[in-house]
Amino acid sequence: MIFSLKDLSTLEKQYYLQHVIAPRPICFASTIDKEGTVNLSPFSFFNMFSSNPPIVIFSPSRRVRDNTTKHTLQNVSEVPEVVINIVTYDLVQQTSLASGDYPKGTDEFIKAGFTKEEAAIVTPPMVKESKVKLECKVLEIKSLGAEAGAGNLVICEVLYLHVDNSLLTKEKKFIQTKLELVARLGGEWYCKVSSDNLFIVPKPNVFPGIGIDTLPENIRNSKTLTGNHLGKLATVEKIPDADPAFQNNYLKNINSDFINTPESQLHSLAAKLLDEDKINEAWQCLLLLNSFKKY
């Protein structure tokens, strides 16, 4: 189906876009007004946009039902500071509870069972239970409209970053598998980042990969290898040379049935190796086809 956004209601636009533009990290924002009243609320319209200067942006949208603004937006307008507490799986239910539409003056720290912790430089308190906290000053608030559902970009500069020691190696590098982040999807759906669903995609930072367009035709048009498989094969700087030791070891272990269908068999084996991130071995399998052509 094709949807014309101008023909959809605000709720429909929100419904479809939030399902497909996901997962979205969660900004769990603690703010304070000029009277000193603290507010704590999560926002999934949030991300990092610059490292120098270190800029993050979140957006407290105008409420769709009545076009009112949220206390967080009012607070950062009065006191341009915020602590962004990163949400991990162990905090997700309490974080959701803090999103309730409580009357102004309600302390969501108490409602959601969190502990206030003094920040190093900004006025709003941090969530002690959060393993990562960003102390920020608000540089600008950019309204995207006055209609219900319109966003308000809160542009923040990160001043201090607090990271729990359990998440770092002795060399102060992140242990990604220990940071069980949570992200928002559409409706009531969330997702959890855990060790069983993490994977690495090598980046061609030093040199560009050869590209799928330069792969041999029989590989590029394979009925077995997927786009992800081809993408991995195409990250190499050049197509490698055949390794005689690999070929000899492989050829002596094959049977006659294999020889009758070498391409499909080798493509299947290459796919398995690529799923295990053994790119060089997969290439050696595919290069074996040249040996079979000489039979």
C-alpha cells in the first residue's frame, strides 16, 4: 500500500511512522522549573547529532489529544538544563511508569521509585539507578509547529558523561554486551539490546569495498547467496587469489555427486561461512569453481 501523509489523521501519521522509524533510543529526561520543581519523563524522539560539539536532540511533542505542551518543555524553557538518563532493560517498567500524565508538581522520581542523585554541574538531579547519564545545557528550542502533534527540538550540548564502571574495560572501552539498552518501537512495543542479538558489521573505513557490482556474475546472480552475503563478499579491497592449500584439502574430500553440482553446493557452503563471518574462507570456496571448470 501507498499512504499519502496529507490524507492521514495526526494519530494515523504517528501510528505508522513510529512503527517503521524504529528502534528509537529513549531520552529519560530530568528537568527542573524556576521554582525548583523536578520533572522526570521519557521521550523516544531522541538521538545524537554531533560529536564536536557533542550535541543530542530530543523532542517533547505537543499532545495530539488537546494540543497542550509537556512539563519537560516548559521546564527547559525556564531552566535550560537537562540530565538525559539512558534507559536499560532493568529500568524499562519504571521508566514507562514515569511517562504517566501526572499533574504539574508531581515528583515522578517518587512515583516511579527512582533515587535522585546530584549532578556535577547542572541543576536537575540524575537518576541514580541509570548506568549512563548525560548532563546537558540546552542551547536552543526549535518549534516545528503550533498544531497538535508538532515537535519541539530541544538541542542540547553534553557537558558531562557518567558511565558505570561495570560497563568499561580497564582501558575505558565500552563492553557493549553489558549495556542492555532498550528502544521504542510502535505502539506498546519495545526492544531489548542483548548479547544474543548483537552482531558486528565490519566497516570499510581504510578502503572502500570492491562493491557488489564488481563481483563475478555467477556470484552476483546466485540463487543461494542473499544481499547480506554479497555485501560481506564485496567489502574486500580486491578479490583474493585462490589458496592452493585450501583447494587441495577441499578437492580431496569431495565425492562424484558434488562434482555434478559444484556451483550450488559451493554457494551453499559459502553462505554458511559468511553467516559465521568467515569471509576469506567463503571466497576460497567460491574460487574453487574455477578448479571444477578445469575437470
